[in-house]
Amino acid sequence: MKELLQVNPLGYQPGGTPLLHNINLTLNEGQFTLITGPSGRGKCRELR
């Protein structure tokens, strides 16, 4: 499969509080990936 996007490592610390640490993400052509979670928890922020 053709790799479309690769992100590693990724972290998120709003106000100095670690919420995500050392996240790795690879998206391949033809692959469907869903990121879920409660509203306001940084899902879209990590993709920007």
C-alpha cells in the first residue's frame, strides 16, 4: 500500500499537562481510520 501520511512521535500538553505522549500514526492509501473521543479533548488539534 502507498503511504499517504506518517506522523511520529506526536504529543500534546495543554497548559503543561501531558495528555498525549509518543503517538505514532501512519495512514495508507485505501485505509479508513477513525479517531474518536469526547468533545473538546484535542482530536482535531492533533490533526492540524
